[in-house]
Amino acid sequence: MSKNIKILVIGAGIAGPAICYWLKRFGFSPVLIEKCASIRKGGQALDIRGIATHIAREIGIYDQICDMRTRIECGRFVDSAGKVLHEEHGEKFGFRQDDEVEILRGDLIEILMKTIADVPCYFNKSIISMQQNADKVIVKFKDGKIENYDIVIGADGIHSATRRMIFDKNEYQLIHLGSYLSTFTIPNYLGLSHTDLECEANHKLVSINSDNNPEIARAGFMFRSQHILKDIRDEYEQKQFLCDTFRDFGWETQNILNRMPESDDFYFDAITQVKMNGWTKGRIALVGDAGYCPSPLSGQGNNLAFVGAYILAGELKAAKGNHMQAFTRYNALLRSFVDANQEFGVWVSKSFLVENEVSKEIAEERSNRILAMIKSVSNAITLPQYE
């Protein structure tokens, strides 16, 4: 019966391949589409924490993640002149403990995609419209094709087109937490080796690190601003905003910005939460950042995606494909876990980007509090067993 249920999954980020894995394992035959021409390499570093490490082991990818993990051995806060203010072991600097690991987004997607090699995946495929009735979802693609599906799952990230098409504007909120984030790679001109340097002051933070590839460094920028960009997706406007904001910040900032135009993996976004009362409507469900992004600063979006994908697929299995029953359970089971992680996302956004320069005391106190809170929110759910 399950194999006859046509399920379309939209988005080949983290949540999309993860739910395809579980759907396939639970007897369904999903199809995955991605609007981009290929998987984006590199990207931000993501954490696998708490209950998500258990899910990664269940999928059978935990060891691969460990093999491809980032290996920052030392983290240092410096002042605007480059003087070291505070130093920590790399794992603690990244708020990881026990069996938690950090991996580049592109590397994690690559690992996940290999687990669904037998799931049809179509790149360069985007949707113009979706309409649903009691029996099906009618999907019109940009290339003119029209297909019918029993269930559609939107795993297309914080700027989800699925969410915009299906949910009314009063059914979701994008809450700007007052900060922005940017990352990109540049040549490792400082010769860093498994080291992360950060300079934080005046509600701004600049970081640069290098780990597994000694030729490349990852630069990061975070800053508070209530300014709203005219077009959040306009890369020229993003880069201009970044340069204007950090013009007189000092340290290595200008040297990093001077190398930004040559980078081919520039990323920029507002630090935003997606708040919804429910993540399903009719025959359509949202999973991951599309439905409940907790804030990129929380480091928990990846873990919510892992948990949400497992529960949504598992409930569809338990309900033998009855989407109404499965979606009701999905909304109920995930709610408290999402709420806890979103509350943490707000708190952690406030704890970073201090007004004055970071001191050893501020860094240590913040690190210890975040580690304790992450341990709690990362494990704030008991996973149902579906097998």
C-alpha cells in the first residue's frame, strides 16, 4: 500500500534527503526535487547534537560524519589589535560535548544523498503552483509538466516557496531577531591550522578559521542591525551592507572583506525564526527550517530537521499512509521540542554580539551556560519507535 502513495519532497538540503531516507526505509517511494542545478558545496558548519546523534547512528552515517567532521583544535577571542583575550579547546569553543560533532553543510548533504541513491532526485526543478483537493495535490512545474501527488512535503528552507504557496500569511510569522549572518571561504592567508579566531565588540563579530583544508579559510560575520534590506536575496545589496557595517571594525576585517569578491560560496541572511501553529495543511507538510527554523545562531536547525524528518516519516508509516492521522500526530509530538529550541534560539541570539569587547569572564560564562542549555534542548524529546 505504502509504495502506491505518491510523495513529493521539495528541497535537497538537510531535511529533504533525511525524510526521503526514512520514507524509503518505512516502505514508501518518495521523489525528491531541488530548484538548484546541484548540491552547494561547503557552506556553514552544522552541529549534530543530542538526540540527532542517535538518529545519525540509526541511519548509519554517524561514523562518516565523524570522518568528515571539522577539526578545530583551538578557539581564540582577540581584540581589534589581534591580542588574544581568551583561548579555549576547539570543541568547547564550538559548544560541543560528548559525541557531538560539527560538519560542513555541503558534506552532510553529500553523506545523506548517498543514503538515498535509489530515490529519484531531479535538480533544476521548480514549482509554479500547487493546488489541493480531498484526493490529491496538483503540482505545476516550471517546465510545464503537471503531476498529481498524494502528499507533498516542503523541505525548502527558511525562504520556503512551499510555505508561501500553501499557507496564508496569517498562518506563519518570520521573526527577525535583529541580527544578520554571513559566511564565505577565502584563501588561508593567515596560515591558520585547525584554529578559529574571533573578534567580538560593538554588537559585531568577525571570525576566520581553517581546519581540514590548509589552503582555505572560512570567514564569518555577525552583527546586530534593525535595518531591513530592500531585497534580502540581492547579493550586491548584501555585500554592500556588510562592507558598510564593518568599515571601521579593525583587526583583519578589511583584509577579509577585500578577498570576498573572489569567493564563490557567499552566504548572507537575516537571523530569523519561523513560527507556525501547525506545519501541515491538507495533504501538505513542512519539515525543517521551512516550518520551524529556530535561528541559525542556535545551531539547532539541523537537529530539528533530523528529528522532524524521522517523526513525520514514522507517523506516516504508523498511520499506513493516512496523512490526516499522521499529520495530527506529527504536529503534536514535535511541538514541545520545537518550542524549547526556539526559546533557546532567542536566548542565544541575545547572548552574542556584546556591546563591549569580549572578556575572558564573559566568554567562559557564556560558554558554560550555552553548553548546559544545549544539552537540555538537544534532548528535549523522546523518540517514538516505528520499527
